Amino acid sequence: MNIQWYPGHMTKTRRQMEADLKHVDIVVEIVDARVPISSRNPDIDAICGNKPRVIMLNRADQADPQLTRAWADYFNKTLGIPAAAADSRAGTGVGQMAALARSALKEQIARWKEKGQVGRPIRAMVVGVPNVGKSTFINKAAKRKSAKTGDRPGVTRGKQWVSVDSGLELLDTPGILWPKFEDETTGLHLAFTGAVKDEVTDLEGLACALLELLRDRYPQAVKERYKVAELEGRQGWELLEDCAKNRGMRISGGEVDTERMAKLLLDEFRGGKLGRFTLEAPEDVKR
């Protein structure tokens, strides 16, 4: 599958982020804990330059706990970027963001105090790919509904400043993808998690690819959820058909409704109903 999606508003968003960067002290990068490599927009590095950074591994409640710990360790120790796991829906771990930001800026904060700027709030730009949960994260951090949220990519529009407390202000930004994915795997992983709109993908092909990945990494989940007895050596389309049959999904004439099954599979994966999966490991990073 060749997945490419770069609407015009993302070019505008990038320009706005570049302009806003001079008004913030630190960048909070939200990544999807299930796909920490694929959900890191390489353009963010170019846009942010040497600006201090914090990474929050969001949706940790849907990710493999052991791999989430490994990823936090990778960002902290290998890349030298303060990182922590979070579940923005429940609020678990969200509070660590403010502490990490203050720690990363402790020297800057000391300089502010020397200049008499006591009480000056830290201003942070929150960035990430579409549908990674930025606005939900911000709302939970602020303990109120301030930023627009939605379960589809591209909900946030325009500039939104949100005050977390007297010492921290967050700038919410629309999700931004990049013009060309490095490889097919990145595009697939972003499509699996909903960062790329379903309208520009082949849902059945996407579901087949997801089933093949789960077949290799988390076979028991497919067996238990969809009652598929045998997975080893089978292609995605065969597995999709079996899942549809076992769920009784048929159209007129008795033909298996793989399209409906594909939508269900993706919805259940994205909603965490299949289990806690991480599709990438630190050793997958190209060095």
C-alpha cells in the first residue's frame, strides 16, 4: 500500500509553527506509545532546532507496558530528551509533563530570576502528528476542556493558548504530517492508529496488513478476539475472511463482508479492545 497524504493546511500549519516558535521556551512533543518511531514527525526536528524538548508517550494505556518503559529509557538516555508515559484520557502520567519541562529549563528559570522575572510562566508549544491526542492531553493537564478535541485527525484549527497553572502555558497546534513517508511501514503504522484519514486508504488492505503484523507479534490476541484457530503462515486476506466468517459478517448472497470486518478490526485496534500493543521497538530505529 502506498499511503501519502499531505493536505494544504499542513503547509500553513508548519509556517505558523515556525513563526510561533520564537514565543515559546520549550516544545512538548506528543507521540503515540504504540508507534513511537512512526509518530515522530522528522520535520519537527527541523522546525524546532535547538529548542529544549520533552517527549510524552501518549496512549500508554493501549501500548505494551514493557516496551513503553523501553521507549522512555531510549528517549531519555540515548537521545537525551526527557520523556515519560501518559494516558491522556484517564490523566495518568500527564502531570509529569510540567515537572519535566521545569527540569529541562531549570537554568533558564534561574536566569529569569536573576533578571527579576520571578513568576514568569513557561510557555510550551505542544506538537505531534494528527490524532495523537494532543488536545485531550492539554485538557487533562489544564483540568478543564479548553482545546478542541475529536476522534478524527485534523480537529484542531488555529492558535490556542491554554493556561495549566500560573507557571505554565501551553500552545496547542494542529497535527502535522510530512510530505513523504520514508517507507511503507511508517505510512501503515500511521494509518493503523488513525493519524492518516481512512478516506485516503484502502481499508481492507490496511486491515490485512494489520492482521499480518499482529499474526507475527501478538497472535494470541487475534485468536481470542476473533476465534481464528490457525494464524501461522497465512496471508492477511485469509485471516480477514476468517475473522468476518466467525463474526457472521456476510452480505446478500452469503458472500463474506470483509469491508465491514476491516472497519471493525481497525476500530477495535484503535480503541484498545484487542489488547495493549506496541508495533515498534527501540531496536527498530535506523541508526
